[in-house]
Amino acid sequence: MTLLWLCVLWTFASAGVAMLPMRQQYLPGAFLLACAPVLIVLIAFQVGWFMALLGLAAFVSMFRNPLMYLYARFKGERPELPQ
């Protein structure tokens, strides 16, 4: 039951961060980006791998731009940040 409430809290926090201006999204967004894999692993252990895959798909969908930015940085490129 605690995992459910943590996931709900994470979802509402993500929606709240998305409403912030772009420059104010970086720090809370980075925290949410770091917490998501932990929650997805917990979902896999407690509920099953299929639900974890659904959670991973939702996570990648919500954070596609930061993940693309991190992937470009990993490849050695210097992508431009939005204003």
C-alpha cells in the first residue's frame, strides 16, 4: 500500500513540476528523474515485471526530453538548452 501512495505522490509531484517555468524545473525534475527508477524496481518486486514495464513506458514518455538530452550528452554532443 505504501508503494501505491509513493507512486501517486511521484505522479502529482511530476505534474506540479511540469507546471513550473522551464528554468525552475531543473532541480525538482532531476530529483524526480532519479527517484523514478527506484520506484519502477520496487513495482517490479512487489507487483510484477509487466506492471514495471508499463511504469517504465510512462516514465520514458513523461521524461523523453531530459532523457534525450542526457543521451546526447553521453554521446559527447552539446545540445542546446531551451530558454
